Amino acid sequence: MLDQAFRSQTLFEAGQDLHVIACRKDRGVYTVGVLNNAYHALPFSIVSHCGPIASIREIAVDTSERGAPGQLPPGVDFAAIGVNGPATIAGGDVRIFEVRLKTERVEEIPHVVPLLRPRNRILPLRKIASIKEEILARPTFFEHFDGIVVDWRYLHDRRLETVQQEAGWIARQKLRVIVDLTSGINLFPDLRLVNNSPEDLAASLTVIDDVLAKTAVLGGRDLILSMHSQPEVDFTSQQYVASTDATLKEICRRAESRQMTVYLRVCPGKPPANLADARESLKRLGMANLRLAVNTGLLAASGPVAKELAAEARGKIGLWMAGQPALDIDGRLWSVHQRIADPEKRQQLAQILAIAPDAPVVFDVLYENHDAEYLDASFLERLLATPMK
């Protein structure tokens, strides 16, 4: 049945065991390639199934490779492949013809303009070996996303030359790359923002600068970071605020020199813990390239956002870290990284995203497989395409 269906759509044939590629150049004009994959000559004759043939003209191709070392596999005798003739094609050869038809029996399918790629849909890629391989493993990626988030270690652990090699493919795909420092800003053992140990702070800034430099090589213009907890001893709350403010300003200045935007996470367990505190942090820091990366699950768990606060935050939210909240048996928040596709929380999520509708949405969820990513992406597409009540 499949053979019959495929043959009904065949434009040209050339003979037994030969392969044909047809390219329609104009109405009734085709370029037809005839390929012989065997290592002996075969008879051929071009037959049209889309209209009577008016003329056939062979198009000359370069044959300088014939007889050169490496043209044929070891053990294949050059004399055995035969020669091209009016009705034969040599083994391992390709011949190209211009075929003109008297009349044409072809239904021309109208050209369909592809849909525009989505904008501001960002998928985090976790524990990966190659950005390119991860994208290619998701054949429909660009139907649902236009950017990715990668962990800072992905860049810091690679040599600059390796990052440069990957940058070309990323640029050709027009893929937006956002780098996330969150997993490393933990006071110890990785990165810190407080100056309670000058050597450790200097080492942290050196690492962050390396990440910024490699992000720029990839064409990235966005850096996400979070705060860490206050040191437990010999450091007051006032010292903590003053020290982290100074470090954040320095990071913003280094990012600004590379035309990058820095996004401060608003998430549970770390300051700033809510929109009000985050707004005060931005006001205190006063850096033009600093924005907020706000977790939707945190806002959903906190109840309705005050209209006044939402209005003030609108121009300060640079990224939405999208996820749904989860509560434990006592009703306490324990996760904000649950799947987005929750029909019961559909309206609430739409209201939150409406606070800053132009901010890119990062799918800040721990996905178990690619199907789950797709289902969340489809849910969000439908959500944003539906007018909010």
C-alpha cells in the first residue's frame, strides 16, 4: 500500500536500481538527477509520469575526480564501473539533465509562509554537555521557544576556544542564551557576594568575570543571579546589606561594559523574598541594567498582588521565572518549580503574567522529559492567546 501511494506521486523514473531527484524550475521545466549507487554500469532511460517529454538535455558536471585516489573504495576496480553512454550510467556516478515537458500534469501546492517563531519563551537546559545537541534533540524546539538558560558551570568549565566554536552555530540559529549564576551563589563552597573574606570574594568575582566574558562570546546579553544567606558569625545585617550591595553594583558595572542586563531573582529562601523587598533593593542599588527575575509560583502562593505594588513593579520585572507552587500537608510552601500546566491555576497565572506582559517567560520547572516541556509550552501558548477575563 505504501509503495503504491509513493509511486502515485513519482514525477520521473530512470530504470531499475537507479535513484532520481527532480527539481521543478518552472512550469514544465525540471532538473533531474540520476544516481547509480552500484559499482557497475546500469541501463537508464528517463520516463516522465507528469506529462509527455518535449526534450532532454544533459547538463555537464565536473568529472575531474574520476580515476583519482579515493574516488572508489579499496577493492573496487575502476575498469569494472563502466562508462557513461546514451543509455547507460557508470557505477557510482551522477548525471544531471534538463527535462522539458510538452504539457504538465502537476497540481501546484500553494506556498505556505511558516509561522513566526515565538518570542520571549525561554527553556532552561540542565546538566548538559552541548547546547547544540540539546536543541537538536528537540526537533520542535523553535516552534515553542526562542531561547535557553544554561548554568554558569557550563561556561566556566569550558575553555574559551570551545565556547568560540559553539558560538557560530548559536548565532546562526538566532538562539537567545541566558546564563544563570544561581546554583553557584551559596556563600560556600562556590561563590559569595559578601566581603567577609576578601580572598574568597575576589576569587568569586574572578569566576563571575570569566562567565561574563564567555557569555559575551556566545552572544548572550543576560545574566541571572540570586542572593545568598547572611554569614552566621561576625557579620551584622547592616554589613551584609552594604557588602552585597557593593558587590551587586560591581557585577552590574562589569555586565554593563559588555552590554548585558542582570536579573536579580525574587524567590523563596533568599532575599529579596517578595516584590516589595525587591523594589526597595532596585531603588537602593540604582543600577540602570538591573532588573528582577520574579518567580510566578512565589506570587501565586502569596495571594493576590496589590494593584499599587504591581503597577510599581511593572517596569522593573525583566524576566518571569514561571512555575506553580506546591504546599506541604501543613499548607507551607515547599516548591515553586511545579509544572505550569495546571488548569485550576490558569486564571491566576494569567493575572500574574499580565503585570509585565512583555517580560520573557523562563520555564523554571524541573522537567522529567521532553514531553512535559512540550505540554507546558502548549499550555502557556493557549493561555496567552486567550483574552483574560
